[in-house]
Amino acid sequence: MTLPALAVSRRTRRTPFSPRVEELGVAGYTVYNHMLLATSFRGVEEDYHHLKSHVQIWDVGCERQVELKGPDAARLAQLMTVRDLSNTQIGQGLYAPLVDVDGGMVNDPVIQKLEEDRFWLSVADSDVWLWARGLAYGLGLDVEVSEPDVWPLAIQGPKADALMAAAFGDAVSGIRFFGFQPVAFKGHDFIIARSGWSKQGGFEIYVDRADLALDLWDFLWDAGRPFNVGPGCPNLIERIEGGLLSYGNDMTSENNPLECGLDRYCHVHGSFESLGREAVARIHDEGVKRKVRGLRIDGGPLKPCVEPWVVHDGSNAIGQVTSAAWSPDFACNVAFVMLNHGFWMPGQSVRVETLDGERGGIVSELPFPRPESAQAYA
Amino acid sequence: MTLPALAVSRRTRRTPFSPRVEELGVAGYTVYNHMLLATSFRGVEEDYHHLKSHVQIWDVGCERQVELKGPDAARLAQLMTVRDLSNTQIGQGLYAPLVDVDGGMVNDPVIQKLEEDRFWLSVADSDVWLWARGLAYGLGLDVEVSEPDVWPLAIQGPKADALMAAAFGDAVSGIRFFGFQPVAFKGHDFIIARSGWSKQGGFEIYVDRADLALDLWDFLWDAGRPFNVGPGCPNLIERIEGGLLSYGNDMTSENNPLECGLDRYCHVHGSFESLGREAVARIHDEGVKRKVRGLRIDGGPLKPCVEPWVVHDGSNAIGQVTSAAWSPDFACNVAFVMLNHGFWMPGQSVRVETLDGERGGIVSELPFPRPESAQAYA
């Protein structure tokens, strides 16, 4: 399928890594946080196979940091999320849904606690800095909200540990999942976290020196040669298989975190001060009206899901598909679907209005079971 | 020049007009407020000639409305801007810079006063709804902030009045600049304003019925046939010639409205309650350190300005170019440049580090004088 063309301007910001991304043959871009993000290099399917077998370097500079700094930084961070941050340690990152007073999702960042009074929110695609600034001003909080010049670089894939060990020795192997620590490169300490937007394992390097960005990329690339390193980016197929929802695609401000399956990050009955906790607690107690699920869609590959596809039960609309892709490993189309109460049980049969006509589908738990067990639904 | 490809997903939202935009051969897109916006159809130059001679229909659905509604709506609108809104009438729109406490620009919408307690902010590319909600919550204001389903459709060009008269008769000819009024189509009242993001004149229709969107497009298209109607979109060349700055391109949160030449929209010494007024008043009294200007750049057409180009005086950096395009009517490259104090006088010679090497340039006032008088600087 031919993709439309993207006209780039200063507003759709480049990153310090853009020259390498282009030299390595980026085949598609999207715009994320007003910044360029690659969507494929050798094709989404070939990238997917490579990501699941080897190791990739990803320019995720678009994963902007919103910094909260000052005496009220911890209070503001807690106000913004329904996840209890009270026991967070310095050097720890937590995935945390940001929730508005009405329970609607504003974003779903990883919150990094850098110091007692300094946090980074690694945000998905919405202007969280404006939200944080509005709250800080309105509430008279003593906190500075900024978007520092930090461009994350991700190393993802089963050979990510091997690449990083070759590059940095033992310095990174001890980093636990979502933990982070400084690692020196060319005399500068870069924060490195064990994290990343795939289920293949890996790291994210918070690159806060544009002048060292290409040197770092080249250093990692050289270290990765024995491991068949390739260029990459968040992969549509792999993220659906792995159950990684995307803010703006699979959840929006119209959704609450409970219907997005983020229950374990919602401490609704805690005693901490959070904007959205009361609304989410009420939704929790009343029971959600819809839930996100996996969906295996019958038939061959489908045109991209560029706007939600209506899902029905033969007569009534019961939900919508928000992302879909052909999975070579599952040998079927995999999708995310938001389904009304009464239709979200795994095994449920539904009909989907795709761009290639109506198709049948079977509801699945998330993340999708491995292909072997998934056969049970076939 | 080959543009990179854009991978579209639900997150980069389509508009109700997208089918017509695609049928009419959109040649380039950008993403604006998380939504698709065309950047050219028959090529930026051919679109430009057509826009300046005839009339175009533009899908500017990405120009999202942020609605403020409730007893504190007027207070919140005024807090967000440094333009005095106290004498605004119902049915009036005002271009109004939104400014943060530190004087940095947050957006530059047209604020429409729909009712005493109901406003629409037609926003540029930043999540103003998050900013407004954060302020409203923090300050405990009694106001509802939403992003209603409204997708503006613009009719632009010297024959826009003729098209609209053919379509709606006398109903629209009396609308004054930036005024708006309801006009019926298929039994629904659409708000129509005399406005739009070109200097060729025209209207914007605030389409709040997705089910009527394509009917309305087709109705306008038919009415425009005698006037050589064409598909169009904000045009890079025309907007630079006309001095229309773009938020995210030519001004960001790093800029205050005074250095962006928006002095006449900054009532810095008023007595109204505004977040940014004090900071902007201080900047005004101290004098700005840099100013936006036009720049005529020597030589032939240049590669696009995808990130700021350094401007220097032969030895020191003195500013940056943020947008540039070849102007057929001026027979030179026209650009926006932010220049340090001492270098912003029209007629000043500078050097620019373009992607095609160093070029000379001559500073111009904005909007650019018509080509005849512009010769005075040559």
C-alpha cells in the first residue's frame, strides 16, 4: 500500500538522531509529540521478525520528558496519577496513568524519580507540560515544569543485553526492570533504564547531549554488529501481540484507565491526594461499561485501521477496533478492541466492519496467548 | 524533492472531509493537533498561484475548538490571553495570543464569543484543552472545558465571496472581518466566520455535523465551479508573503508575543486579570531582545527549512530562519527570521546557513511589501 507523503517543517521536529534514521532508510514516519517518529525501515513485517530475533536501535526522541522540579514536585506528580507513588525510590521508574478529574486519561507515561524533588514524566502523545503547568499555577504549587532537551534512544530485542554488555560492560546488566542508573559515555553520565516499548526486552538511554547523540548511536551500532543490529522503531505487530496500548490510538481522554485494563496501576482506595482517584474509584465500584481486549480477526491481511472499525454482534454495535495488523507468528490478524459489557469474554465471536468488508473475529485475553495456546480459540 | 511517507493511524485523526481531500489528490500531509492537514495538492507553487487567483476549499478540521462554557468561561478566557477581551461582543472573533506566566506563548487562537458564558478557542498546534483544564481545576473555576466535534472548512481566495454568495445568497456578504453568524444548510445552522489562514480573503465554516460534512463540501464545490474552485490548504509561500506566523514553526513557548510582532494584541498595561500580562508588561518595558522579521534570501529555490537555519553577520550568530519558500511573485526566497537587537532593521544584510550552503539575505518588514516596493531593498 502506498503511504501518503509527509511534509516536514520545524514544527514536526527532527531529533539529534534523524540523520542516522534517514541514512538507514526510514520507510515511514509518524508525528508524535510534535516530533518525527519512524514507523518502519525494511517494512513493518521484516522489522518485526528482526526485532523478535536480534536487536534494534530506536530513535524515540519523541518520547518527551516533562520535568517537575521543586518542593512540590512530588505532590504534583501524585496529583496527576491514580497510581500511589508514595513508596517510589530514587532510581525507580513507574508506569502511571495520568487521569483527569472525570476519570479520563490524559497520558500514560513512565514516571522516573530522579531526586526527592525532581521527576521526569516520559510522555505519550499529548502536551502534558501544559496540563502540569496549568495545575501548578492554579494550585499555587512551588514547582518548575519544563520540557528539557532529552531524546531517548532505545535498544530493543532479545540481544539487547548482549549489545549493552559489549558497549558498557557490567555497568548495565544489574539494572532491574524499570530501574535506571547513570552510565558514562565520553565523560558524560547518561541515564540508562531497563525499559522500552516492546516485549522483547531492552534499554532506553536518556540522551541529554545533542552533541554526543550521533557518536553514541555509532558506538552502539558498532557494539551491535556481532548481534545483527538493525534500525527499528515501535512495531505495530509486536506491540499488538504484546498488549501494549497506544495513547491516542487505543485509549483517549474518552477512556478511563480501568476500561483500558490498567487496573493494577490504579490504587483507587488509597489515601493519597490525586485528581482522578475519586472518579476512578466510583467507576471501579460501579463496574466498567466496556473493556479493552485482544481480537483475532479472520481472513488475510487487512488495510490499516486508520479510524475505529465498528464491531457488532450481527445486529447491534458492541464496540470498536482501534489498531490491527497481520501477525505472521499467529497467522492471523491481531487487534485491540474496546467491547461493551456482555461481549468481552475471551472466546466471544464478533463481526468487524474493516476496510476490506465485514470479517469475523474471536475475542482474546491480553497480552495474546502464545500461538500454541491461542489455537484453542480457533 | 521526495517527501518521506506518513503512516496514518487512529491517533493521527482523519476528518469528515478526508475522503474528498484524498479523491482530489492530496500530495502531502502534515499532522496538526493530532489530526491530518493537507500541505499541497497540485504542488505548493501551483496551489499558490491558484489561491491568489481563484477560490479554494480547505479541510482545516485540525483547527480544533476548545470550548469554555459556564459562569467562569469569560474569566478563564481572559486569564489565558494578554489581549483585553472585556469589550468583545457576542458574534465577534479576536485573534489572541495565549501566554504563560513567564511570557512564553502557549498558542495563538482566534477566540470566538458565542454567548456571554460560552467561548470557542480555534487553536493552533498545542493541547490548549489540557492547559485550560489544568488552570480551571487548579483555580477552582466553574467552567467546563471540552473539545467539541467541530471541523472547520475554509473557503479562501479572491473569489471566496462570489462562491459564498452563489451558495448562500446574501446571508454571508454582510459578515464583517472576524465576525461570524449562523447560516442554514439542510436545516442545520452552521457558524460561518469571515476569517481564514490566508491573506486572500474568505470564510471559515464551523462544521459541527459530521453527517452533513460531505454534502456541504459537494454543495460548495458545485457553487464554486464557475469560479474555478480547487482543493487547497494553508500555503507555505502565501503565508510567508503575507506575514502569517505559524505556532510551532515561527514562534514557540520559548518566544514571547512581543518578539513575534504581536504587540497590537498585547494590552500590557490594562487592568484585566491575565496570567501572562505582568511578564509581557515587563518585557515590553525593558524592550525585547529579538524580533521576527521577513527575510529575502538570495539565489534560487532552497531545500525546505525543516529545522532552524543559523543567521550570522559574517562572524557571530544573530538569529535564525524558521520558515522559507521560493516566491514566484517576488522572484526570490522569502522567509521568517528571528533576529537579535541591532540586526532587525529592514535593509540589514545577513548571511544564512541554508541546506544549500551559505546565502546572503536582506531583512524586510512584515508583511513583505509588494514586489514593486520590495525592489527598493534589492
